[in-house]
Amino acid sequence: MAIDLHRYANPARFLRIMGAIFPWVAISTAVLLIAGLYLGLFVSPEDYQQGDTVRIMFIHVPAAWMALSIYTMMAISSAVGLIWKHPVADLSAKAAAPIGACFTFLALVTGALWGQPMWGTYWVWDARLTSVLILFFLYLGYMAIWESFDDPSKAAKAAAILVLVGVINIPIIKFSVDWWNTLHQPASVATMDGPKIHSSILIPLLVMAAAYMSLFMSLFIVRVKSEILARRLRLLQMNKLQE
């Protein structure tokens, strides 16, 4: 496994791979976003209880999925960086963090907008909402750690430890609606018995989820490229100072 990972440890090779992928994910992002928004806003029916408010779900649910997925990816990348000293792994986690924070913030805001007409309040301190808010703070804390150290290697190690400790929050978010009494509805897509929502809503939801994933990949490639080039620039400046 270590050998396979180190095949991609060369930043130049990693950039070439990302450069080849980028045009495809950029195009798919545009196509999927247009299709998902059209299906969600104009094709999917009103809910018999929620009315048009249900359309917030097409923005909210995929954002929540991405918030958890990106943090999980950061935890894996951080573990790889700690264990195998993979030079791109820490930069990948660092590049993904602001994107994950934005998706988490979007999930919190759209959840509040949905909650007000459904629950009569924008916010309640129940297990699901509170754990997602903690996830948002974990993202912010991770980014703050990177800015708190002058030595990138020390920053990477400290940030990786925070991510790996905070990963315990991911199953708490996922299963909070099953473990505790919450206002938040239980899972209705990924269940043991299959999806519990009609295909007219499920299909636009999955298209938007694919659009968000493609959007993440597009932004991630841009950010990780920026991080690699910034590290190269720092190394060149350090070498110049030592001459």
C-alpha cells in the first residue's frame, strides 16, 4: 500500500493527473448543476405537507453529505500524511478544508431556512444540529491551526491530529437521529430497506449530490494546485536566503 501511495507522492506527477481530470469535472459540474436545479425547482412535485419548501432539500441534503464526506477524506489524507509522510496528503487535506467548511455552512443555513416553516424555529439544540455545528467549528479550527505555525511540517502534524480526533463526530452526526430524540427527520435515502422517498424527488436529489461532488473536485484541484505551487515558492525563497 505504501508503495502504491508513493507513486503519487511526486507533486509534479500529482499535478499532471489533476490537470488531466480538471476539464472533465469542470464540464460535468456545469451540466449536473443545471440539470439538478432544473429537476429540483421545476420538475419535482410539491410535497403534500411541506409544499414548495421541500425544494430547499435539494440544496441542503447534498451539502450535508459533502460536509461529512470531505471531512472523512481529510481524516484519511491526514492519516496518510502522518503514517507514510506522503508530501501531497497534508496539502490535500489543507486544500479541502475551506471547501468542506463552506458546504457545512451551507447545510446549516439551508437547514435553518427549512426548519423555521417546518418546526417554527430556525434552530434547536438537538443532537443532529449541534453535532453539525461542531463539525463546522472543527473545520475552522483546522484552518486556524495551519495559520498558527510558521513551520508547515508542525502545522500539518497538529492539524492532522485535530482532524483524526474530530473524526469521532462523523458517526455521531450520521446516527444521532437514531440514538437520540431529535426534531430532525431520520435517514430516508441511505437506509437498510432502500430509499423511502419517491423517485420524482430522489432523482433530482442524487443529481444535485453528483453536482456537488463534481463541484468539490473542481475547486479541490484548483486549491491543491495552489498549495503545491505555494510550497514550491516557499522552498525557493528559503534556498535563496541560505545562499
